[in-house]
Amino acid sequence: MEISNVTVWLNMRRKYILGGCIGFLVFLLLFSINLSSGEFSLIEPAGRSPLTQELRPATNLYYWNNRKVKTVNYSYWPRALETKYLAWKSWHGRFNNERISLELAFVFAALLNRTLVLPPVYDYFNLKEFMYEKFFEIDDMRKAISVVTFDDFAAQEGITADYGNIASKATVLHWPEFPNAESIFVYPEIPNKEKEPGEWAKMEKFARKRRMGKLRDIKTDPAMVNDRIIYFPDHQLLAHFYAYIYIRDPQLDRYMKRLVRDHLHIRDDIYDTANVILEAMPKKFYAIHFRRGDFQYQDQRHLTGQTILNNLKPFFPVGSTIYLATDETDKAILQKDFLQYFGDYKIITYGDFEHLVSKYIQPHWVGIIEQIICSRGESFVGTKLSTYSGYITRIRGYSPDIVDKAIYFTDTKYPDGYKDENLFSKNWPRWGDYWLEHGLWAREFQESWEIDG
């Protein structure tokens, strides 16, 4: 190689190296700007199995994509423009209690135009290393509101593990009356009883008068509106968002309910796995959730198959297939307390199909998969006071191809028991006195899914 060519080659190398260094410095500068502006990248959900990628997408089950009315007009409601946060501590209960907490925090964040902070990982009951990211489509949530993981938030704000120093960083909201059905939240503000008697009457009807002692404005509460970080400690958020937040504008009320329906849902790959079982099952089946285990409501936990069948014999056609979802793991007890009474029916369970999906299953998926299966039955009979049964009825309500969206319970005589207005009110709002006494979280109501009118 001639000397002149070597010189040219060296000059070109210097330019490439210099250009690369400048590009790298620009990248670092932009990255630091993003961090300082409060924008965060989503950590990929831990435990996502690459094996589920081979499954056919269960698009027929994706109710959030099967609507005639979609929440696509995001200009109707502004996204968070300021770096304000809403954080909360997990309820530290079973999965569906955690889901209820997430939904309520999600709607609060949407109404307040705040960034939602997902709680840190925790262990409780049988939930080991629980993270919302493992079960919900966070990317879809982010299409509706701003969402950040706890790790990113903690690094940005100097928060210690499990919110150890949160009191020095945020406004802590202690509202003991909130989860006990003693209060409601009103958006944007509480109407004036004298000047707006009609609006007051609507709010009073929503609250069933019993919850009128504690009324809170969402839009005018100084802490909720002005403070940069607000934080709900544990055992604060256990209530259905649509039963505790009274939104005076019907259009906005439906909009928020659609946000939850279309953007806060179980991950696609869990639905895809459930669909493997559904495709192997009879096309027509009924479903029962038979709650046992450590269920705190003794009268429900100790129901036997004999009592359930006596209550529901006119309901199930003889010879029909019934999918049984239960947490009773002792087969001998299950046979004695339930199966022996259902000899005229074909009972199937998750165990009959486990071999089809065992390689896809991640920790804590089985219970969710059974909820999805039960949501596809001709009809569903649940356990009263169970949030697990409750969410099955909500999914059925969301699903446009499910005809029977009614709510049935294992302890209620069919059909006469369903005429009780305290349990099955036909008038808005449909939470009767029984549910106000036991907690509105204890079942789902049609108000959550009748939202496309």
C-alpha cells in the first residue's frame, strides 16, 4: 500500500472513531434528559415464557378488541402532563383482591391525570414474588394512562424498599372509612344540595343514602390535586371503582369504565394458554366455582354438592357437561362432598387437561386460566362473597358473544331466590342492602359492563 493511501485510510478511521464518540455522547445526553423529565422505560414483565409464542392468539377471547364502541378518542381526556404520581401499597391478599386495588388506583390516576406507580414485588399467602407486570398487559395500560414501575420510581425519587420512607416523600392518605362502604368519591365535586337538588338526588341514589356520611371531592381535594406524590397505604383500596367513584358526567363515567375494560386486562399469553384447554373441551358446557380452602366465610366454604345440586337442579340439564373450578385439592374429600351427587352430569376439571398446557404454565396462572374457562360457559354459578367468582361474571359481561350474563350463586335456590331485591336489585344502582353490609367488593354488578349505550 502506498504512503498516500495509508494516510487517507488513517484519516477516514479517525473520522469514523470521532463520529462514533460524538454519537455516543449525544445518546447519553438524550438519555439523561429523558430521565430528568420523568419518562421511564417499561421493564419487561418477569417470567414471560417464550414457549407461549408458539400458541395461536386467542383473538376470539380478547374482549377488549371486540367492541363496537372503542375508547380511541384520547383527546376527550388529557394524559398526565406534569410529573405527579399516585402510588399505593398492595392489598396483600389473593389475586383478585389485588386486581380490584389495581383497577381503583388506575381510575384515580386517570381522573387526576397522574402517573400510576405499580407497587413493588412482594410475597403473601401463596403469591410468591407477586408483580402486576406478570399478569396484566402493562403496555396496553400505557395506551390509556402513564404508568411506571416501582423500581424506576424508587430510583428517581429516592424511595426505599417497600415504601419504607414514603411518609417523608409523599402525602399519605389514611381513609379508614373508604374500604368499609362508609364513603363515596365524587367527580368533579359534590353538588350543592340547595342549588342542584336534581344532581344531589342522583348522587344520593348512587350512594344508597347509607354512604352519604363521608363525601369526598376528587377534583377539589387539595392533597389529591396539588401534592406531587400521593400514596395509599395498605388496606385502603379494596372497592370496585365503579361503585365507589360517582362521576356526575355520564359520558365520562362510561369512558372511564371503557378504559378499564379495554386497557386493564389479563395478559394475552394467559388467554392463549386457556384457549388450548377450551378447544379441547365440549363446545357447550356449564361452569361452577366451588370455593373451599381457607375461605373465611364458613357458610359458603362448607356447602356440599348435595346442597348445591338441590339449589340448582332445575338450572342444569341432565346429562350436561359441567366444568368445576375449585381449590379443594383432596380428591377423596372432593368426591365425598361434591362429585358423588353429580352422577347425572359429566364433571370435568383442570386436571383433565393439565397435560395440554403444562409446558406453558407460569406460577399462579392456573387460577386465572380457570376463570377464563368459566367465563366461556353457557351459564356460570359462583361462590357468594368470592372476588374470584365476581371477576368471572365481569369477564362474561365484557364478552359480546356470551348470552347469559346473569349472576348465580351456589347457595341460592333457583329460580325463587333470585327475586330477592336485596341480592339482585333490578334498579340502578344494583347494589342492594346485603352487599352494602358485606362489602361491595363481594360481587360484580352490571354497571361495570353495560357501558356502550
